[in-house]
Amino acid sequence: MSATCDLLAFVRADHALPEHVRAAALHLLGDTLAVGAAGSTAPGAEGVLQAARGWGVGDDARLIGSDERLPAASAAFVNGFAIHCLEWDAVHEPAVVHALSVVTAALGASINRMGGCDPDDALTALAVGVDVASGLGLAATSPLSFFRPATAGCIGAALAVARIEKVERLEDVLGLAYSSLAGTMQAHVEGSIALPLQIANAARAAIAAVDLVKAGLTGPHDALEGPFGYFTLFDSGDLSTYTRELGRIWRIAEISVKPYPSGRASHAVLGTLSDLALDPAAVESIEAYVPPLIARLVGRPVIADMTPAYARLCLPMLAALMITDGRIDPRRFVPETLADPALQALACKLAITVDGNPDPNALFPQALVVRLADGSTIERAIPHTLGSPDAPLSAAGTAAKRALARELAGDVPDARLFDDPLVYFTNPTCLSRAQSRDVAQSPSTALGTNGKGATVLP
């Protein structure tokens, strides 16, 4: 069989998730929904919602953090934007794919319009979709030119939706999802809000691909390995390097969560600066030694009129905010803060030096050298990025992220989103605010750990 046939057989197969894989899926679902709730109030979210309301009337699926409902494709679009717009969503680092974002947005809309589904079926579909999205990135050998979280994410999401809706013609779903792929790294280069819109478009396209197949339409069947397929036009690579491990390695267990609402490429430096707790006045200079991809993604210069989307991807400004505030709060990404002369001067003390890493997709290892005004030097090697499986967030770090997400989300109408996310995801019955408060006081799911001492919040 071809690698594409192996991939589709994996999507079709019956799976019983190993316990650690199920725990990872549960944790990441909760993380993604919390991030989406926070993003639902972010700049641009209201404009996205206004546009989606004009695309058709329907109440198939709800919006994260809201009691409003839209047709499934429109809800997937709005929720995809909310999940990615703060740059806080989980990522498979070796694949360079935000593998939960498109899959969760599209799968959630699908489950909503079905009226709910079995929780284990939902987690399995989530794990399968994330596996495919991550696997396409793992098989890539080329640097990013298209925005891989959207392109690979759309394919993983469409197949996850087809699985949960029991659509048999997966070859056509794959082909039509592939035919809808879009999104380049130009938005990233410019720090444009188009970046989360590419995630939103991918989530909507995943729903549309399934709906078109259900309506009898067909798509190309050699969409990944054909002469004009994914691994010719979007990325170079060999799909079989991923598919030969299917079912033996579950990629959702390799996903990293983001402790900070900023580009993932900034987190190694930010986590180290958080640990150092430096006095801004004592910093003479900072030098970050990073792989080429880090410099490409977040090594942009400090400018006076940066947008919030630009600031989230500007390592010097993020470093200055971390040193000054001790955290990264998206509410600080406003003109008066970003143009503050003292903050900009501190940001300009950080220099980025590209190391000799030959891997165009590598995010680590990194190193940091801080020179202080008293003449002393602090050196730190950073073998893994905070939030990765090899450097998991502590219980306190996980709780801090969840608390900030709640604060940013405001008064969500259904507390299950934070307190019992699997039930929220699989049982779309609307609760009254009184019922929602009851759930918040006695959620049905207990806390667990990921086996490395980090708390798993369902």
C-alpha cells in the first residue's frame, strides 16, 4: 500500500487510546478551549464574528466562550480564529504545527451539529486528527513557506470530522480538503492578523470538505503524494517517514503547551528570563543563541508602531515585557505600552545570534547570556522549551495559564468550558447560568498528572 493508504487506514481503524495518550488528549483539549475562550475577547474577534454572521443563518454550533450559535462552518471559522489569535495554542514543535487549533475548532463544530457524541469517540477523533496534522509536518524536510499549521491542520481536521461523522469516502475528504489549502508565511513575516485568519479559513474548509463529500462530490485521490500533491507543492518530504510509525507513536503525546501568549519560538528565552527574575535596571545586555528558525520567526526588530500581532512575534519586546512584568499579558499589547521609550530601550538590549543548527525546522536547543551592569555574567543552556514534554509546565504554571485565560475570557455562559471541558465539548446542551455555577462548584472530572509531575487540568 502507499503511504496515503496507510494514513487513511489509520483514520478508519478502531483505536483504544493508551491511558497516557488519552490523558494528553484530555489535557490539551482543556488547554485549547481555555485559550479559545481568552481569544474570543481579543482584538479582531468582534470583526471576525460580524463577518461570519453574514454568511448564513443557522444554529448548528456554538462559539467558544459565548452562547451564540452559527452554522457549523461559520462557527469553526470563528473558533479557529479565537484559538490562534493570541498565539497561545499548543504546538508540535518538531513538526512546527499548531496541531490542536484547526482540529479542535472543526471537530467541536461537527460534534455540536451532531447533538453530541461519546466522550471517548471525541478524544480518539481529536487524537487522530492531531496525529495527521503533526505527521505531515514531521514528514516535511523543507523550511516553512506555506503556513503549515493551516495547511496540515486542515487535512487533519477534515479527517477527524469525517471520522466522528462516520463518512466513508476518506479519499475524497482528503482530496477536497487538500484542494482548499491556503495560507503562507507572509502574514507571519508582517505580523499580520491574517495569521489567525488562516487558521480560521482552514477550520471552515475542513467542515466544507466533509459536507461536500456527504453531498456526493469527489476530490483528487493522490492529494499527498501525487505529482501536484502536498509533498510537491506545499512541503518537500517523504510521507512514509511518518506513516511507518502510525499507531505505535501517538503524536498528541508529543505536543507542547504554551505558557505564554506569544510565538512559541520566544518561549525558551522567556521561560529562562522568568526564572532569572532580573532587575530591569541591572541589565546591560542579553544575547540569545538560537537556531535559524527561531531568528526567522521572532527575531524581528523593535519598531515604534508595532501592532499586537507583531509584538507577539517580537522577541526583544517580549523579553522586555517579561523582565518588567514577570509575565506576558496580552492586554499590554497596546500602543502606549509598545511605544514606551523605557520598554523599547530595554528591548533593544537583546541581540539574537544564529547558531550552526542545520535543521531548518529546529526550535531548540538554545542558550542565553545576560551581562549585568555590575560586570557579572549569567549563562544558561536551554536544551528544551518550557511547556514541552521534556520540560513540562509545573502545576503552578498550568494553573497560572488557566487563571489568566479565565480572566481574559470574562463571564463565560457555560462554566464547563473551564471546569469540565470534555463534557462541554461532547454535550452541547446549553446550561443556564445557575446550572453552570453548580458545575463550577462540583466538576465531574478530577485532576491528574502527565506522569512527569505536571498537573493535567481536564
